[in-house]
Amino acid sequence: MEFFCYHRDRPNSLALREELLEEHWSYMDRYAAEMIARGPTLADDAPTGSVHIVDLPDPAAARAFAFDEPGYQAGAYRDVLLRRWHNALGRTMWDFPGGRTGGSRYLVLGLGTGPAADLTVPPDQDELIAYGPLLSDDGATWLGTAALLRAPDPDTARGVLTLDRYADIEVHNWQFGGRPS
């Protein structure tokens, strides 16, 4: 089962996040085989959150993954969005043909309302790094859509989703994550 996990930073938690960075990376290293995508969201080049898309056995394992994370345990995050997810591209971020660098990268998070939308991959998928619906724990109810993509600007990134089908669409600067090589 695939899960989308977005830890959002608590205000003024940068020093704590920096202090815990090695612990965070070591924790995530334990999930390397299950990782579909990962990386921080940013504002003014400072982290505002941390995205992880993982393939885990069940919702209980996903909750343990999200809430045992060292930054969460230390109080660095204000909240966690954890949802079942479906990997509509069938690949990891490391398989993205555009590579790890070049261009602006974004997390586009559409919080659903009403009937399901954007269940199929948009026709121009060359710039998509990860894409799929956010689902209830049992996978039966559509709750939104999450995409990681390369785009020239936030407005273009937002356009990957059908604007009038969501209660809210968030666009965050995002970058490939993991230990620097």
C-alpha cells in the first residue's frame, strides 16, 4: 500500500530541524527500499515541511512511519497529513527522466471536495515526478490529489489539477530529498 506523508513545520522550528537532520536521514535510510519520493518543501530556501511517499504494508505501518519520525517526536512539526495514495505513474522519483536538478520543482496538493477528480494522469506527463490520488485508509474514498512536478512557476504547477474540483489547492516549492551525495 502506498502512502503520502507530509510533515508541516512548526513556526520557528528550523534550528530544531537542523539539529535533528542526521537522525532524520538515518531514520529515512531504514525505509530506502519502500521510498517512492521524498524531499523538503521550501520558502526562501528554508524548509517548511517534509514530503515522503512510501510503500508500506498497511495503515498501522504508515502511522508508525509518520509519528515515530525524530522531528515529529521532538516537536518540529505542527501537523502531519497522512493519506493512502496511488502511484499513478508507477515509478519512483529517481526514475524521473528530468533528473534531480534543473528547473523549479513543486508539490501541488489538492484537497478534494465532492466527486473524485484528476484520477488519470494528465496527458503531458513529461514533467511529472510523482502523481496520484489521496485516499481514505481503506482506499475507497477520494480525498484529493498530490503531485510532484517540474514547472516554470507556481501557477503553471497549480494547473496540473482541475481548479474548480478542490476545496483548496496548495503549491509549495519542493526539492529532491535524501542525503547529499
